[in-house]
Amino acid sequence: MKKTKVTDEKFIIENFVYNVKGNEILNIKHLELPQNSVIAVLGNNGVGKSTFAKCLCGLLPKTKGVLNIHGKKYNDRKRRELCYMVMQDVNHQLFSESVMDDVMLGIKGDEITKKEKAHEILKALDIDEYEDVHPMSLSGGQKQRVAIAGALASHKEILIYDEPTSGLDYTHMIEVANCLQQIAKTGKTQFVITHDPELVAECCDYFIFIDNGKVTDQGEWNKGNIEKIKKYFLKSC
Ligand SMILES: Nc1ncnc2c1ncn2[C@@H]1O[C@H](COP(=O)(O)OP(=O)(O)O)[C@@H](O)[C@H]1O
Ligand SMILES: [Mg+2]
């Protein structure tokens, strides 16, 4: 798939630091990323990827870090208005009596507009046949796609997905990848925490590598980095 061009506009993170009982879980002093791209967040289990995502979304208590975009500084409270996170356990995120109602929650407008837009998104993710079904009656993979539909429906500028394709088969992984690329064209910045090399290859155009709470590597989707990422996945499989 053709990648979107990484932009020159900067997305700057400062002082994303998080400690629990004296243990440093996250320590990112300064990180510059391209806006409007799909950024893979890579790293082994327990290194701080989900903590980074929560910090970015302003969901961690007592973090003082800021995000600089469009010449403005966003503290944790302001980042909550900017970011939408699809959590690793999507069961915490599906609240409504039907799939349709869940997706409509994030859409603005009158009932007809909301329904039409929700239907469009659900169709794109190949789950429109479950529109009237209770989300809790769906399989893990289907629930994941409903939660992603909720993210697409939101008006948020920054979308973060925590392992969005775990439990999905290849066809549905490709559909998710296509959706992320579609969303990228609308000017949003997306972060994808993943252990899925195929998802990275399909839709990410930049990566960061986290180890021990720090960003130890980052870069664009070029030949050298593709080789490096391939080696990482081969080693971690
Ligand atoms: N609220 C918390 N209390 C205690 N330990 C935590 C907390 N949040 C994260 N951790 C620890 O921080 C480390 C990073 O966790 P996490 O961000 O979930 O890693 P990843 O998503 O990369 O697997 C892990 O060792 C985890 O146990
Ligand atoms: Mg995690």
C-alpha cells in the first residue's frame, strides 16, 4: 500500500515522565514526531507502550508533561479533548445496548446524520451486519472493530490504538490498516501500539521504539528502517 508522505509539521512531546512508587515507568524528555502520520509504537512487553499512550491521552494522574502542536501547548487536561484512545481491553469501552448506539456516541449532528455516518463507518470495517446487536455478544475481534469504529467516529485529532489487531484475522487486519490510511488523509495523527509486523507494513509511515520507558529509536518508513523493523520482529517472534 502507498504510504502517506511524512509531513514537516512537528508534534513535540516534552517531559512525559511517570513514576510509580519510585519506579520510573516512563521518561520521555523531548520527542519530535511528524504530524498527520501513522506512527507505530514498538517495543517488548512491559516497556511502557501503554503507559505512553495513556500519558499522551492525559489519562495518567499527576503527569506534568506537555504536547506542543500548532504552536500551542497541551497539558493533560487539554490532551483529553484532543486524543481518543482505543484501549487494549475494549470491554471497558463499549457501553451501549447496540453497536450502532456505541458508534453514534462519538458523532455530532442530528439523529439521521449520526446514523448515516455510523453506518458508513461500520460498513467500511465490515461490521454493519451487527449494527443492532449488543456489543458484548460479539467475538473479541468484532468488539475490537466496533471500538475502532468509535475512534473513527470521534472528532478527535489524535487517535491511539493499543494493539488494535490482536485477535483479528488477516482480512480484517487489512481492513483496519486501510481505515487507518484513510483517516491519515483527513489530517489526523495516529499511534498504533502493535506487535503485528503486517499491520506496520500495511499502514504505518513512521515508528518509535520504546525500551525501559524511553524512546530509543525512531524514524521514517525507509529501506534501512524497514530492514531494522523486520529484524526486530523476527527476533521477537
Ligand atoms: N499503575 C501502575 N502501577 C504499577 N505498575 C505499573 C502501572 N502502570 C504500568 N506499570 C508497570 O509499568 C511497566 C510498563 O507497563 P505498560 O505501559 O503496560 O507496558 P507495555 O504496554 O509496553 O506492555 C510494566 O512493568 C507495568 O507493570
Ligand atoms: Mg500494553
